[in-house]
Amino acid sequence: MSYPFKKIEKKWQNRWKSGNFKIWKAKDFIGKKIYILDMFPYPSGEGLHVGHVENFVASDILARYYRMKCYQVLHPMGWDAFGLPAENYAIKMKKNPITFVPKNIKRYKEQIQRLGLSYDWSREINTTDPNYYKWTQWMFLKMYELGLVYEKEAPINFCPSCKTGLANEEVIDGKCERCGSFTEIKNLKQWHIRITAYADRLLEDLEELNWPENIKEMQRNWIGKSIGYEVYFKIKNKESYINIFTTRLDTIFGVSFIALSPENPLVKECIEKDYYFAVENYLNNYFERKREKKFDLEISGVFSGSYVSHPITGESIPVWISDYVLPDYGTGAIMGVPAHNKFDFMFAKKFMLKIKPVISKEKDVFENNIELPYENFGYLINSFDFDGLSSQEAIEKIGEHLSERGLAKKAVYYKLRDWIFSRQRYWGEPIPLIRCNNCGIVPVSEKDLPVMLPRVKYYEPTGTGESPLKNIKNWVITKCPKCKNLAERETQTMPQWAGSCWYYLRYIDPLNKKSFADYKKLKYWLPVDMYIGGAEHAVLHLLYARFWHKVLFDLKLVPTKEPFIRLINQGIILGPDGEKMSKSRGNVINPDSLVNKYGADSLRIFEMFLGPLSDTKQWDNQSIVGPYRFLSRIFKASRIIKKNKIKKDEPNILKQLNINIKKVTNDIENIKFNTAISSCMEFLNFVEKNNFQISKKSWLKFVKILFPFAPHLSQEIWSLFGNKKLLDYEKFPEFDLRYIEDETKKIIIQINGKKKDEIEISDKDLDIEKIKKLVLEREKIKKNLVNKKIKKIIFAQNKIINLVTD
């Protein structure tokens, strides 16, 4: 009999829906909990794509598995529905986003339910719901009260075609991500949030997280903490100083030039009369290239005509202006040490500046015989009284020498910049501030939250870079909360990041009208145990969410320092052409046609079987036929086994079944879904080769372990064998070691003699190199080895493996 997936899937989807999905509703304060969270989607008009399916199916497998392991599982879904795409579409179609965003959400929800994804729909949220963004505004006001919010002029990316401001992440190669037009730079007063005040904590607390190491490293690099010295170089014939920040004070005797960023305010002061036109031309060219987001690959520069005095030797050092100096890192000025920095070396070669080595690889080697540029630490040469000192010693001694004379001080700088929080749009959370001519900036009273977006049929961009809200005068004009005189609302709106910074908290208590969530419930559910999503959100979303959470923690509004204890990244699915899926390439795969042709369970199995979840995979429509046939064979086998009525299993069946249960259990917990499915396929092959001679009891154990992967078919087979209850809260089978003990051996894993984990190894895998590899891949062990170096590995009596660290 053919596999009637359409009939089966519709039947069980209707059954789940008829109970209003209550079977997946998480209960507060009952037993052990696990919070499994997807990065919630932006509901575009195109609907789900197969990348969403990969993410959502992975989390659903975990949710179904842990329910069967008797956990209270919080597995919610919601919508990140503000943002630029809806804004652009609204302007183009002369509509208000409120007329089409709910339709997009409805379509997403229907697609999700067709995939059999077991979300707790009683906790559904939407960032555009005033009952939700009331609390986003409330949290913003709390930051304002803490002094974390301030206004200052800052450049924005302006798209002349869309007539709106864009965030940096919405500009690709100098072009608007949406329409492809070249963007311009406009200066505008904007609201900022002092995320830099939390830089150290954002760095330090990364060590406590069970995240992929590459993601943690991306966060570290984005924050970019550097510890060094700020050194003051006096401009000759002037009273001013150029401050530079360096982490390599040991190289100060090799300085042959100072370079300023074109945006450094000291540029104007340093321009000497004879060099004015050359500098002016260079600056005009620089700002033109910046506006068009076009930068030369080659280092360029221009001499300012000024000199500074070396703070120790008094030597005259020329001041240059160059675009390779970053305007927003350190002081926007550098000391050029060509012998010990590759960029300084290139600059000096181009402009024929002096290159003087001052660091040697070996102590007491004074010949200039090292290959330049030499960028490592070493020993000082050509450095007067400091010769022979190691770089580390010299940094401290030179620092002390300059500090005593008031020419330097210890300093810490970050690449991280404060968060520009303004967006010049209609479709975003209104910033709850009021501008009053008498009182200045006044926060909206909490009792007047939410400040809701005005209901208009449609709106036009201002064309000036300001928000379209500026033109809706009957909304803009209001009363000052303090003096009651006429005043104006802030017309810039919050970025899309705002609503996604804290949505995981609202899931915990979505209907609460008195607070964003009850503290007792937060204490029960937090932190999020597993957070699943793409690595493209690894820096900004995660950084902003962690910062937001820490502010709430400081206010004693949440019980944990960090929001997401474990992060799981799914890999990118490439299109059939091997390129990243995108509308412009025409290679985006919509799951609907595949569900119609092969069924939701086939698509679920197919996406999980493509390869390890975190790997990049290439899509191939034809390959789904294999998973479809696999499920068809299971359906056929179930009907045969029901007729066979085998009462007692042969030992070989019980052995293979228990091996399979153990494999699937371990693979689910270690997010190895592809190998879990492979194990199920092997077991089915075994059953078929043995002419389906398996008992109903054993076959239904196999059906249970298949359930997280293929819930519709599994539930149908469970019902076919006379079971009336739903599978969701049936217990996940446990393997019986009696049937497989000859196949495995337990190995205790120690670190410095203390037990940290254990692993079961098959007898055939008792190879020390294989065991080492398996041990070092385990999450518990990786976590315990952070910032530790393994000195040796001891394997004792085939029972204990001990990792000795420094």
C-alpha cells in the first residue's frame, strides 16, 4: 500500500489543532524544565524558506524528545515584525504595514503548522503589538533613567531612492540592501545607548557560556578590548598635543611618523599654509569615497606640514593624514613604527619615510639583521637606556618614565561603539520621549505607555532623512508631561533589534499587564537552555540581547546574568546552484511544493539528514525522494508487523533495537540528527532482512524514537496499533544494557584526576587516538578546558582517561 501522507498529516494536524495545541503548552513550576528557543522570524511576504525549516525542525526534535523525557518544555514562537522591508513595501504600495504584516504572519503560522512543529501557541508574541512594545518602551525609559541613553549628532546611511536612513547592516558594498541604490552619508542627531559601559562584562561573561568557540571569538573581536598607553606628542610651535593609543610602547623609539585619520579634529590644526590645497584635495576625495562606500585598496596619505616632538628624544616627527587610520578606534591617531607594523611599513615604503628597527628576536643582538616588519615581542635595540629589556619589561618601564613626566597614561580602548538606537522610519517602536521648548527632553510618563504609532492610511518619506512620522502633525504635537505646554513627540523610532532584545522574556509571561514578566516565572524558566539560530546573528543580535539582559539584571528585574546558556548554530543551506539562497539569484526554495509532493515528515527527515546541523549544505530537490521512500517503507512495515503478531523477539532483534535506541538518544542530546536518522535507517534495513519478525512492543519502541523526527507518521502508526493517547507524553524508550553490554565499555573522563564526564565506547573502538578525539569533542569537556592547555593524556586500564592541564 502506498504511503498516504496527505491524509495522515492532515488528520493529525487537525487533531492537534482541535485541542488548541494544549498538548504542547508548558506548565510553570512543575518538575524539571528546559527552555528551547528559536531565533524568531521576520514574517516576510514570501513566507518560510528551507533555512527556516532546518532551524525549526531541529528545535522541534529537541522539544518533542525532552517532553518524552518528562521535562516541562517551553518551546514558543513569535514574530519579529517591525523593520525596513515592511517599511519599503508600505511606501512602494502606498499602504500602512498594519494592513499586510498580519497576513504575512498568518501565512507563516499556517506553514509552520503544516510542518507539525510543536510550539506552545498560548505564548505567541508579536513585536508590533502595542501590548508588547509598551514594555520595550518601558525598558528604554529605565535605561534613560540610568543615564545609558544620550543624543548626539552621528552620520547615517541615507538611501536617496528609498528616501530613508539605513543601519550599517542594511548597506552592502555601499548600496541599499533593499533597492540596490548607492547610499549617501547624512549627519543627524540620533539617540545612542551606552553599550560600551558594559563592554568588560560582555567579554568576561562569555567564558560562562556553552557557545561555539568561533561565535564567542566573533563577540570578543567585535568588542575589541585593548590595554595599553595613551601617549602625548606635542605639536611643534603650538600648544596642542596629539594623543595616540598604543599597545606596543616598546616600539616608541622606532616612530618615524604620526598619522591622523582624515576625520580627526586635529587635522585642521595641523595643516600648514603651504600644504593646505594638497590636504584639502585629499580630504575631499576621502569623504567622497566614504559617501559612496568606495575605498582604495592601496594605502594613501598626505603630509600636513606639521611636526611633533618625540616625548623622550625630542626628535622631530612628521604628521601625516591617512585613511588607513581608523577614525573610531583609539584616538583616531597612530604612531607609525614601520619596522614593526605591516601597515606602517607599507606606508613608509610608499612615502620614503625612515624605517628603524628597535626590537630584536634575541637578547643582546644589536645588528639590524631581522626581516622587516617584525611584529612579535622580543628585546629592545636602538632604544637608549632601555636596550636589552624584553618587550613586556620595556612597556612597563617606558610607561612609568613617560607617566612620571605627564606624557603618558595607562588606557583601555574598545572597538565597540555605543549603539545608535534611532531609525528614521514609521514602522518601528516610537521612542517615548517628548521635546519641550521649556523643559528640554522629557520622558513620557509610564502611565501613558505605550506611545502608539498613529493610524494612517499610508505615509511618504520626508526626503530629508528624517522619519515619516515628522509629517504626521496631529500625532507629533502633544503636551509636555512636566509643564503641560505644547511640545513635540520624538519622531525617530527604535531599531528592529529593540524588540528582539528581550522577546524570550515575554514568552515566559505573555499576558501579564502589570510587568513584562513575573519574576518567579522568570526564575523558573531562565536562562534559555538551548538557543537555535543562524550564525549571521552571532554578533549584533546576541551582543545587544546580552547587554539588554544585563541592564535588567542590574535593575533586579531578571534573575540571571546571561540570557542564553547554550547556543546552537545551524549551517547555511545553499541553493541548488551552490550559491547562498536569495531572491535576486532566483534560487530560494519554498517548502510548500515539497510538502505537497512528499509530505512534511519527508521534508523534516530530508533537512536533518543533509549533514551535521552546523555544517553548510547544498540543496538538491531530488534527494528528498530517499527520505520519502524511507517513511513509505516504515508505513508498509507497520502494517505487515501488525498482521504478523510476533509475541517474542529473537536476541538479535533486541540487540539491534537497543543499539538503535542508545544511538538515537545520544545523537539527539548531542545534536547529531543526521546520524540518528542513519541509525533508524539501518534498523529498518535489519527488520526487513529478518522478514519483519519483530514484536509489536519492540516495533512501537522504534516508532517512539522516530516520533521527534517524523511526528505525523509515528502518531499514525501508534494509533494503528490501537493506542488512543497522543505520543507526545509517552516515555522515550531507554536502552537495556543487557543486550549490548558486550558491545560497549564505560570510560571515566577526568581532568587533573577529577571526574568530569563519562563515555561509552564500543569494544571495536578501544583505540586511544579515537577515544581522545571523542573525549575532546564532548561539550562538558570543552567547557571545562576553556583557557586551559592539555599537557598530557593518560589512559589507564581501558577504564579511565585523565587529561592533565597546566
